[in-house]
Amino acid sequence: MTVVHTSFKVILIVGGLCLPPTAYAADSLPRAKPEDVGMSSERLARISKAINSEIERDQLPGAVLAIARRDKLVYFETFGYLDKAERTAMRPDAIFNIASMTKPMTAVAALQLYEQGKLLMDEPLSKYFPKFGNAQVAILDAKRENIVERVPATRRITIQDLFRHTSGLTYGGRGTTPVHKMYPEASTTSGAEMTGAEFMERLGSLPLLYQPGTVWDYSLSLDVLGLVVEQITERSLGQYLQDNLWIPLGMTDSQFFIPADKAMRYAKALPIDPEGRPQNVRPVLTRPLKFECGGGCASSTAGDYLRFAQMLMRYGRYGDTRILGRKTVEYMLSNHLGAETKIQVGGTPPDLADYGFGLSVAVRTTPGIARMAGSVGAFSWPGGSGTNWWADPREELVVVWMTHTPGTGPIRINLRQMINALVYQAIVE
């Protein structure tokens, strides 16, 4: 990629194609020299050396990284390939499968209804889907190989449980117990294979893995919350987000399926990962899902997601546009797990294992202990396809990292930690 600066605008030349500034969304924030916002250009230059080294070692095909500080865009760079097989250079408006980075957007939609008095935290899920009023909990044997009993839930699943993954629901692909084997494997497979009604009918017939409120376990809860939003608004989740989040924020490339005229911008993963396994990033999705799963089915760009993250970092406001009230965002970004709540081992990404959890996002509660640099109050939630973002209100910092490096191996976790270190070391004041 070539960047040509003029006195009036920035023109990007990608593969010989001139892209005007309107072709991508990151410049929604005014640009600034890193030194103007307390960062070092020299230290930021370390980022490209590190990422390009990883690309040369075939750890990832390509990436887009955006960094904003003090409401100014100080870094927006592309690396490697949009499609390595075709030798197509990465482009700044590349579209990525953001997977679980969908969850915070679903949470914001539900919090807008909360602000209107249409959705309350302690309301039971059964108010919207009555079948959950008779939920049972599976009791497993000592080896967790058999269900020995089903007992009634001691209390009903609440809306707050859905926000914070304490519902007792689970992901089928995140365990091997008999309960896991009953559940849909993931959000994406659910959206592709079932309608929303079929999905809720299936979940409503299954035993919970835990008593509601007792255990944090990563789950299909945000998919369920998205369907609650649909029931209240009588619109699809995508339609609601389009009118109440994406259009107001200027997120022109965020969607649950990619229009055919944008398909060429979809970034491709390496066909085989560095550990020799096929990579399972969803192929470009140009047809609607059976239901728009709020837990992991959206696609977006670095520029679009930067707008969303910036809005949360500024407590609900982006420029002159207010999406949520300040106190609502403060509530969202507070730790919602009490000392009595057990954290399921292996449920959180290793890099976020020592964080608390708010309403759909991990929240840092201590300056130390965690595996990465950051400030108390920083918040984040990554995507299983390799994408990541975080915001640090104390440092007035927002970072969006877009790449396709899926899988269960250490590659995507190592990249997240590397990017974190490279960004924070560039802060000098």
C-alpha cells in the first residue's frame, strides 16, 4: 500500500487502485502526529517491523491496525495480503468476520431498550420466551461423563445473566460433557442452520449446565439477548442495529451479510494454519443467515469498529451523536461478577483471564496480575477469527486489530499480546 499525502487529503493507492478518503471509515477521527497526543513515531514504527516479520513467517496472511488517542487517529496501517493466494494486497477498507466482537454491539442494542424502560436487568428470560420458565439444571457424575439427575433451576435466568454469561447456557463446542453435546456448537453455526424460533425452541428444551447466576461460562447468551431485542422491537437484529447504531455512527460496512458488490473486500485467512490445520474462518457471506445471531455473526472493518469502540470509550457519545447515556455505559463497563461467582476455567481467552466481566465485555480491575499492559477500567472482547479491540479510558486510547487467524492454538493469543505491548510502549506521556 502507498500513502500519498497532499495538503487537502490523503489518497491511498492499493494495487494500483486510487482510493479516496471516503472509501474507508477510519478517518472519521481527525488525524494527528503521534507526538501531538503523547505517542512516539519512532516507537510506533516498531509495530510494522514486528507484524511484517510474523507475516513473513506465515503466522498470518495480513492485517489492519488502527490506533486513536485523545480523539485523534495516529496510526492506520495495512499489512500483508487480503488474499495471499492471489497476492492481493491488504486494503484499509477490508472486511473481516468479527465473530464475538458482535456481542458488544448486541449489548448496546439491548441497553438502548433498557434506557427506554422496555427491558430491565432482573426481568426473567421467560417473560419473552416462556419455555425457559421451567428450566432444569443437569447434575453430572464425578467424571462429568453422564447426567445423573435433572433438578429445577433455583431461580430464573435474568436479562442480566444473558449480558454477563451467567445464564447456565453454554456453547456446544466448548466442552465434552453430555450437556455440551446437546447444545449448538457456536453462534455462527446456529445462525446458518436454524431460524431464531427453532434456535430458541431447541435451547428451551435443554438442561442448563449450571444454576443461573452461579458460574460465568462463555455461551450462547448474547445470541438469546439479540432475539429478545428482536421480540421487543419487532424487527430483525440487523435492521435495529442499522437504524440505531451503524447508521448513526457512520458504520457503513458493518452487517450480518456482505452485499455482493463488497465481496471482493473480504479478507481471506491462510488456507492452512501454521500448525498444519485447515483454517475455519467463515467464507464471504453474501446471503442472509436464517437468523442474525447477536453472539458472533457480523462482519465489519477496522474503521467501522473504531467508531464503535470510540463511542464506548467516550461513554456513549461519538462526536455530536449520542448512542447511550453516560451512566448506562459506566454501568456496562463495571465488573458484574461478584466474589461468589465461579469463573469456568478455560472460558476466557488466556490474555483476559484475570479481568472482571461487565455487560458483554471483559473489564480490567487491577493494574497488575493480567498478562498485558493496560489501565484499570480498560475493556475489550475479541473475536474467534482473530480480530481484537480494546479501549483504555484512562489513556484515552482505542485500538482495533483486524486479521483472520482463527483456531485454538497460541497464534492469535500471541498476536494480541504482541500488539498490546507494541501499542503501550509507544505512549511516552
